[in-house]
Amino acid sequence: MEEEVVLTFNIKKGDGTMGFEKAWLNYYKSDNLAMRDYFTVVTYNKDDSIVKSAVLELTTAAKELFSIDIESSLCDMKSDVDKTRKGIHFQIGDNKDLENEGYRISLADEMLLIEAYTSNGILYGTFDLIRSTILGADVHSFNRTIFPKNPLRMLNHWDNMDGSIERGYSGNSFFFEHGEVIVNERTKAYARLVSSVGINAVVINNVNVRGTATNLITNRYIDKLKQIGEIFASYGIKLYLSLNFAAPMELGGLTSADPLDEEVRLWWKKEVQLLFKEIPSFGGFLVKADSEGRPGPFTYQRTHAEGANMLAEAVKPYGGLIIWRCFVYNCKQDWRDMKTDRARASFDNFQSLDGDFAENVILQVKNGPMDFQVREPISPLFGGMKKTNLMLEVQIAQEYTGQQRHVCYLIPMFKEILKFRTYCKEENDTVFDIVSGNTYGNKNAGMAAVANTGNDDNWTGHDLAAANLYGYGRLSFDPDLTSEEIAKEWITLTFGMKEHVIDYISKILMMSWPAYEKYTSPLGIGWMVNPSHHYGPNVDGYEYDRWGTYHKADHTAIGVDRTKNGTGYTTQYHQPNQELYGTPETCPEELLLFFHRIPYTYQLKTGKTLIQHIYDSHFEGVEDVEEMVKLWEELKGKLEEVPYHRVLHRLQEQLEHSKEWRDVICSYFYRKTAIGDKKGRELY
């Protein structure tokens, strides 16, 4: 008989004595007395692990919000539920209008009713009810039907078996340590945390699969993976793994990993059986192939479609998915050739294969053509592939946006990405439409984010970086939410209902992305960071350009010509975007240097010259951070001491570092151009 996974949450808040805090599930006492009486009893008509989790969530909320020990019982609404008594009832029924994890919350006589077609819907409705109660909702406002807008809402962890995290800025992994898989109370708390914002899929290991991580698909770790799978399943989450394309050679002793080799195909079919058999919630695999040294089908002169479809065939009997990353480029190419352009790589590698991929393959496309820069254009693969399942990949780990040492609230960026019109159709043509399945009717689609969690007490290193984890989940579930709404939700749930606190932290979050862009790399130029670790200013530091600089700056001009007369990158877009980006006069100025090579004396729409804008923006960015520090200092005594001082320390570091960025960048261009600052500021 299998041991039942029992979830309990006896976690101290604030002092980290249990190794982690509750983040936005840190329920403060509520004065929403109108809702109090409903948290006295919960009934439900189906008893499975997910419904049990929903009941546990209400039990926890009732105790922490109202000091109530809630009653719970299994009964059917049609015959057993007393609707004249205040309480909450979960009803799973055959109403297919609530398919795809939807739910309805309504007031039925004196009872709050959460209806769903699936247990996941009940769980999401429960978190909605609790969240709304904390935010002060009136019981009579509950008359709504909600559906998650994206089918797949995934987190990609880049955790390694030794416990390190690639591009991790929040401590070490809580999934792996010293070559072993970890399952403990934090695993359960993590599942609860991400499920509360609607995450339904998690990849726990790094896409760069090396060494012992290759063995994750074997029986060596199956017992621990099964435990994680059970915990995840109880919160509506499917477990995924990254795999090594060369595993048939490294594990199976074969002489090839050729996707068209029948022996290789049979090996994969046999190997995946174990995971799907032992882990009912197992969803499939994430694959990085033929990029940055990772093995793939190119070794055998095969296409990405042939590689992905071979794996898709192996997992198809179990309903599994293959998520194939489109981050593919040749990092060893000669960048001296002005026609060579990394930005073109994903489109050039994949667009011609449109329609060749199996139905259970999803291409995971980064939001921009480069690598999670603070500002990039949208990848032209969105709109460029009309017969292929696509999902959007974003990064909340802040690899190029401050590494969780700087506050940089990324939800406004993600909103801009989702609303971008591709013009692949006359309507329903935005990135959101495409990855949600609205454009072409895809069921296998959605969003993925590179996760930003680690084993630090506060999960994300910088307390304010948790807004990106929370915000990504909420946005992937409901892209209609505004950045401000999400920010204020998170602040209230994390720090409480004090209006002063909500207003000031909201201001800090909303000004943080523009501020970071100003003092690092405005106008879309990107990079300018130290090679390898990607932290700190280094104007000529593009790591793959052995013969020059990424931005091609000389004493007269800066930027890369990506028009039809340059690298031709702009031709990968549909009209009118192709024409929009095609000339400096029509190109959005926040992307000007990405698409064009511009003289320093070029006059922007503000009337400033390009070089003066470079100077001004870097000084303005520092001033913005100074304002952020002042806003935070106003909250002294209004927040718990530990998180207050943690954030203050990070903001002070950010201020000093923003000054370093300003001084390094401005002095570089002053020396490069010999053009001084019109405002007379010292540029060293």
C-alpha cells in the first residue's frame, strides 16, 4: 500500500528558523468580518488529493485569518448540504462549461459555492476566495466565472544535481544536493506557493543536462521523483524533467543518438516507460539541443523536427509532451561579418520547419531574439510559425536585469510582450493570442518562466524579487490583470493592508524596470555586461564576440544595422512591423540601436542628440534609484525588521552599483566620442 503524502504547514514567519518563509501566503489577521462566518465550515462532493489540498488551504486560512477551526465533511450539495447555513462548498460536476481548469464562485442562498469540472478548478477557486478575502472583498461580489487563459503555465528551474543553480541568485537548490534528490517540507511549501498563483507545470532540473543529471530518467532516482510527483500532483502540478539528447550513448551504451536510428528510437520508448508508470503526474520533457555545446540532431544531419518527433513518439502513449527550446545559435561564428547576426538564429533554424513537428511537441521561444535583455524586440517566430505549437519563455531569474540584487519588476515588460501584434492574421494576432491557443486553436501552448527561487529564507534572495514570481504566475493565469493590480495584490498579501506600505512599495516596483534600463543599456543596445557571470558594467564585454564588440561602437556611431540592407533581421517580421523597424525615423526609439547604426549626433524625437541621451538616461537612472531608497526608508517601523533591513541593504547596493554603471558607461562614450555633456557633469 502506498504511503499517503500528508501536507502540514507549521512554519514560523519572518525569522527564517524553519529555513523558509511563507512569502505571499503569510496570512495576517483579517478584519474582513463580513467573510468570517463563511470560514466556519467547508463541504465537498469529491475526495481526492487536490480537493484535500483545497480543504487544507481553507483550514489554514481560517485559523490564521480568523482564529477559527473550520469544520469539514464530504457530502453532496444536491441532498446533504444545508444552504441556509453560512459556509463554503466545493462542487465538482459534469458542467463542461468549466473545463480546462475553470471555476465559478457564487453565493447560493447563505453558502459560498465553488464549482468546477476538475479538482484543479476547485483548488484555484479556493486560492481566489482566500486571496479576495484578504484583499477585503465583500461576499456579495462573488459571482464570477474564471478560466486560466494559458493551457500550460510552467516554471523552468535551472537546478543542478550538486545543489548549485545556473543563473541562480537566491541560494542553492531545494530540489538537489550532493548528487541526490531532496524531498522535505520545503518541497511541499513550494508546491503550495506556486499553485496558489496558478502554476500547473514545473521542470525541476537544468536544461543543460550533464553528469549525474542524465540519470534522472533512470530508476536510480525514481523513488524520490515519485514523492515529488505526488506532492506536485496534490497541488495540480505536473512534474517535468530536462533530458540529455545523448542519453542513449551515455546511459544505454549505444554508438549513436541519431533520431532516425531504430535502435535509438526503441531505447527512448523503453526508457520513458518507467517515469510515466511510476509518476502519474509526469508531464514529459524539456529539451535544449544543438545550442551552447548541448548535443542534438545536428550531429547526425537531422532537423530539429526529426529530433523532437522521435522523443514525441516515445511519450505519446502516455499523453506526454516534448517541449523543445528554440534558443539555438552558433556561438563560435565569426562576428566580424556584418551579415552574421545572432538575432536571426532562432527564426533561421525553425521557421522552415513549420508544420513538421508532432502535435505533442511545443516549441519554447524566448521573448526576444537574443537572451533576456532588459529591452529586446519580440521574437519573429511568434507569428512566423502558423502550424506549430508555441509557448513563450521569459526569465524571472533576472540574469541580465540585476540578478535579484537590484529590484526590477518585470511584469510591465511581460505585459508589453503579450500584447505585441505580430500581424500574422487580421485579428487575434498578439503574442498572447498565439501562445494561449486563440490564434490557431492550439491546445498545447502556454507560457514558461526561468524560475528565480532558491533555498534562501525568503525564496528569492531579494524580497521584492518575489513580486516577479507571484506576478508571472498571476499573469500567465490571467493576462488581463494590470501590472499595478498584480503589484498591489502581492504587496498586500506579503506585507499587509497598510495603505502607506502598499503605495510606496508599488511606486518602487513600477519605476524599477525603467530605472534599470536607464542606467544600464537604453535604446535597445543590450549586453554591456561582464562576460560569463553577466553582472556589472563592461561596455565591450560581449562574451561571444572575439573580434570586436556586440554594439560595434566606434568614435562616430553605435548600433547594428539589422534592416534589409544590413543583416536582414527586420525581414523576418510581417508588415507593417518590417517597415516600422526598417528606418530610424519610424523605429521605436527604445529599440533604435538594436535595429540601426546611429551617429552620436543623431537627433532623437526629444530634440536631444543620441550621445546626450546616453548621458542623461544614465544620470536619471541613478536619480530614480535614489528615490527608491528614500521611499523604502519611509517604511521603517511599518514593516517587520528582518525583511525591511534585507531590502534596504539590497537597495543601497543597487544605488552604488547604478552609479558604477553610470560612470563606466558615460566615461566610455566620452572617451570614445570626445563629445562632452551639455549639462557640464563630470564624466571622468
